[in-house]
Amino acid sequence: MKIWAVANQKGGVGKTTTTVTLGGLLSGPDQRVLLVDMDPHGSLTAYFGHDPETATRGVYELFNQAVEGERPDPAGLIRETPFPGLDLLTASTALATLDRQLGTRGGMGLVLRHALEGVQDDYDYVLMDCPPMLGVLMVNALAACDELLVPVQTEFLALKGLERMINTLTMVQKSRKAQLNYRIIPTLFDRRTRAAHEALAELRRQYGDEVWSGVIPVDTKFRDASSAGQPLCFMIPDARGVLAYADLLETIGGRLPRTHGERRQAK
Ligand code: ADP
Ligand code: MG
């Protein structure tokens, strides 16, 4: 089971879109993917038609179990989506109170990691959509993942947010046994604007090899997919944005399911 976290302390950079699209691409009848919504805003949860205001049975309950002294067990909390092989652990707005609730209580940094150990044999990939702020949820996600994907919008302001994210990462790194590798994913790239090209060049200059060699282009079809509550790869398998995410998967060692080719042919 590979565990990837998608994080950036800035909103609107494509975290949820990246999580949904990679999850859609990787899942199939022969390959199982778990999406975990760690963001109290619950965008990923809402994407699949659940209301984060009222959702019970999700990430919040895992923390409750841990507080009660139980081993966090996602088995009864995971929901199926309409897509074969694609499951979801929802966020609820209650997650926003978690930091205050837990206060300085120790031992809460590995709740997610322990929970995922319980489903190790059930999934091939776990993708976590992280909140845009540093707190117990972010710490849990970074402690649980094998690799971190950092979507960065290709515009100058976004580069500032990235600095903060890298600082957070350095801090969390110290409490991890294994080194956490991260990869910066340039997103929302509008090739017609000079600003986008300049931001991309600056990103590569500052972060070099940590930056994926490709880009995720602006593709308005992502918004249509979001309204339809479907990963774009199921609606338009050869959309520009989908092909870019498929390229990304190749770089980061994600294997497309056997059914992926059939899906494209069926189109
Ligand atoms: P985050 O989770 O980082 O806040 P989202 O994934 O929700 O960001 O993206 C913010 C908005 O931008 C959403 O409306 C989404 O549909 C849109 N979006 C994300 N990626 C792209 C893209 N590559 N092209 C066009 N629109 C995009
Ligand atoms: Mg989001």
C-alpha cells in the first residue's frame, strides 16, 4: 500500500483536484484506492456528494476512538463511492475543533498512521487531501505518508505559500523515522500568459529537482467534473488535464489499473 499526502498551506492550488483525479486514475475493479479527506472544509467529501456539516463516520471519529483509548479503526467508517475500487473516508466540519479539543494532549500525531495500518491489505493506494493549515491533522497526514505531493499554482504569490509548506515539512521531518520525500507539482498552468512561464521558471530555479518536470495545465473541464461529482478521468479520459495527471503518475510510481486502457477505448 502506497500512501501519498497532497498538501500545501495555501488554498485554491489544486489539492482536492489532484487527490480526486489521481484517485480516479488509479482506481479500478483490480486496484483499490482510499481517499482520505483531512480538510475540515470537506471539499473532497462534498465532491462525492456527502455533506461535511452533517457527516458522521469519518476522520473525526478516528480521533474520537484514539481519545477513548481505543485503537483507531477505519473499517466501519469508510464509504464506497459509485466508482469501482474507489473508497472515501470523509471529513466533517467538526474537524476544525480538533486542535482545541486535543489541546496539548500527547500521542495524537500517529492516529492516522495507526488507522491506516489496519487497512493495509485492503488498498493499493491511499491519497490524503490535507488542510491548508498546520495543526494536528496536517501533522498526522505527514506522519502517515510515504511521499508528499505539493501542488503549487504557477503564479508568483503561490511561491510564498510554498515556503511555508517546506518549513512545516522540515519541522515534521524531525519526528519521522524515515525521510519524507516531497515533489512539487506545478498546477493551473496557463501557457498563454507570460506570468505563468515566469513563475514556473522561478519555481524550478528555487526548487530544482524537487519540481516535477511536467505541468498540470488549466483545464476548465475540471470544474465541470466537480459539479458532476465525478473524477474527470471517468467523464473525459483524454482531457488535457487528465493526461497530465496520468504523466505525473508515471513519474511518481503510480500504476494505472488494467481497466484504464479499456476506459479510454470505450470513449
Ligand atoms: P485546493 O484543494 O487546493 O483548495 P482545488 O483543487 O479545490 O484547490 O481547486 C480550486 C479551484 O480550481 C476549483 O474550482 C477547481 O475546480 C479549480 N481547478 C483546480 N485545478 C484546475 C486546473 N488544472 N484547471 C482548471 N481549474 C482547476
Ligand atoms: Mg481543497
